[in-house]
Amino acid sequence: MESSSARSGGSTRREATRQKLYEAAVTLIAEQGFSATTVDEIAERAGVAKGTVYYNFASKSVLFEELLRHGVGLLTASLKEAAEQTARAGGSKVDALDAMVRAGLVFIDRYPAFTQLYVAELWRTNRAWQSTLMVVRQEAVAVVEGVLREGVAAGEFSDEIDVQLTAAALVGMVLVAALDWKSFQPERSLDDVHAALSRLLQGRVSGRV
Amino acid sequence: MESSSARSGGSTRREATRQKLYEAAVTLIAEQGFSATTVDEIAERAGVAKGTVYYNFASKSVLFEELLRHGVGLLTASLKEAAEQTARAGGSKVDALDAMVRAGLVFIDRYPAFTQLYVAELWRTNRAWQSTLMVVRQEAVAVVEGVLREGVAAGEFSDEIDVQLTAAALVGMVLVAALDWKSFQPERSLDDVHAALSRLLQGRVSGRV
DNA sequence: CTTTTTGCACTGACTGGTCAGTGTAAAAAT
DNA sequence: ATTTTTACACTGACCAGTCAGTGCAAAAAG
């Protein structure tokens, strides 16, 4: 057999179709929400027939779940990378946090629709993909929590901070600021936005430095 | 005019029905999203007939829009109140910011479902109530921006801060931290959460106390 | 070489159910 | 007397998921 090996070693036809469906689904769902987006729309935007969607995914919500997993996987990898690179370069934990803020901004800059969709679905309850979302959220937040904990252990951060809440707040800060940036002042540069958040992160807002 | 029968303070029967419908709609839509929530469900949860929904609101989306306006109105009032009270008591602008953080937390503590729903809809595009949402968002964020600007003018905050971005980031910080609190550690007290955010706000995370 | 078979990826008309919104007549509340 | 609510049957658009069938290329058979 070995049928698919006739084509290029990398991407099968199926793989390419799935990718097109992901891309179509992510923007439509970000704009309209999951329930308001029809499978017909997704198929049309992807340039395939409706049947193809069901040939590649068991259902509309399975498509969505795999989309979520895929996207948050990218984000988590990017955050880890940022933290590790800072560590390798001998940077402090604040530097690591700062690098992660930037990594987050880069991610959102690249995948704004995914970010939108993620935020919109994260705190919903009673939805089929709720558990998937929780797992996947925890992976991302855990990276930030890890850096905070190491910082506390190393005496760089006050041991009175609440790691879990602070991590959530930091994530929220970046998320909301970035979505605002993309929605309302898209002409601003990433460096600009990064600088504003750095200032806030390092407490250089009050007190004139 | 039929003002003869109007009670001052105005709890007509109609008003009460509307309120019941708001309350039913807000939790259902927070859980499931707008499109996945049916008018029949809303009516049932509110304990009224379906016809009553349409007697009181022109359509499902009009009901939702008025819900949004109503909710954000409450939040904005609460933030303003916090800022003004601090000013009257002769507090600094950091104190005002801190009071607003607390007001935000109190609001979210009281109306978690509304907050959920608001976050989920805020960055959507192409939706009927998009413009309503923008107006209403700006009102709330403007309160924070106002305090920041006054702080800069008074020399309390660095004049290098980006008011708009910083305001968005602060709102995001509180929003996400609070939703996390409600979703994952609801047993924590409001004071606890407030303390964690205050620390972050005042840059007392890095550097020993 | 040629014909036939097999398996994969995809197609799009169709089905059965769902749901926003309507119409109406009668009851309840003010 | 008027406003508000109820109960319930109904409509028509819309949509997730299905299924019989198409196109194609590689292998197997002749």
C-alpha cells in the first residue's frame, strides 16, 4: 500500500485540507462565536464542500476543540521558549516575565483571531469543550506560575505574592491590552505596546523614575 | 402620559417583569452564549410566557442590548463613585486606582455572569450590538483613563505612561484575575484578591517589601 | 500493456429537527 | 377600561449531520 508516500514526504492532501478548515473556522468563530457560525460558512470560506468538513472532523465541536488545542499549544511553546531563553542568557526572573509578555504580544499579533476566540470561550460554563479548555488554559498559565514561583524561591519576588492570582492577573493584563491594541489602535508598534506593559509590570507607573 | 398611576421610584409591573427577564437572560447567555440560548429557555427561567418576552422587548437581540447597557451603566457608576469618594477623602491617585480596582472586584463578585458575558462579547466583530458595546466600553475605560491623566498632570504618575494602553491593561488585570477567582478559587475572600492586585498595581512584586 | 479493482478524499442534495417570531382569545392585574 | 400577561398552536427559515455517488491514482489481475 503505502499510498500517500507517492506525494511529497511532508503534507498529505488531508493535512492541507484540515489546515484550510482551521484557518477558515478561527476567523469566523472569532467574529461571530461558535454557535452563530455555520458549518456551511466554514466550508465555503475554506473552499471545500460541506461533506469534507465531516470527512475530516467528527463534528463541528470536535473541529473547534482540535483548533483550541492546536492554538494553545503554539502559545505555550512560545512562552516556554521565552522563559528558557532568558534563563540561558542569565537573565533575572523579571526579565523572564518581561520576555514572556513580549512572547504573548508576538503571539497575539500573529494570531489575533485565535486570541479573541479563546478569551470569548474561556469562562463559559456548560459547554462541551469546557474540560478541554481548562486543561489547555492551565498549561499556559502554569508557565507563568512557574517563573513566579522560581522568583519567590530565589528571593527575587516577595514571598507574600499570591502566585496563582498574580499569574492570572499578568495574563489578563497582556491579553486585554493586546486585544485593545489590535482593535482600537492597530497602528501602534509592538515595541510601543511592550514598553507600556513593561512599565506597568515593573511598577514604574507611580513614582517618577 | 398616564403619569397618574406611576409610582415615584417606579416599580411598575412591567418593570418587574423586565428585571426577571434580564436576570434569566444574563445567566443563560453567560453560560451558553447568545446564539445558543433560546427565547423559550429565557422565558421559562424567568417564569413567564414566551409572549411576554415579545410584549416587553422587540426581539431577542434588543433584550440583549438593553441588558448590556444596563449592566455597564451599573459598573461605570460604581467606578466613578469610587474615584470621587477617594478624591473627597483627599486620597492620592494611586489610592483612587486602588479603590477602583476594589469597586471592580465588588461588581464582579456581585454580577459574575454579566462580567463573563461582557468579556465574551467585547472583542467580537460583525455582530448587531457591536456599536452599542463600543460606546458602553468606552464609558467604563474612560473613567480609568481620567484618573491616570489627572495623576500625570499632578506629577504623581510618570508622564511617559501611555494612558490608553495602561488603562486597558489595568482593566484587563482586574477582569481576568477576578474571573479566575470566581471560576477556580471561589472560596478566596475579596480582600485577599484585592490585596494581591494592589501589590501588583503598586509594583511591590519584585523588590522586597 | 490494458483492464479491473481498491482505497482515499471529496462532493452536494437532502433530511429531520430546532427555534425566532406571530396570532389570537381569554384571563389577570391595575 | 386599559394594560399586561398567559397558553398554545403555528410558520418558515435555517442548519447540523447524512449518504449515495464522483474523481483519481496506485496496485493487482489478466
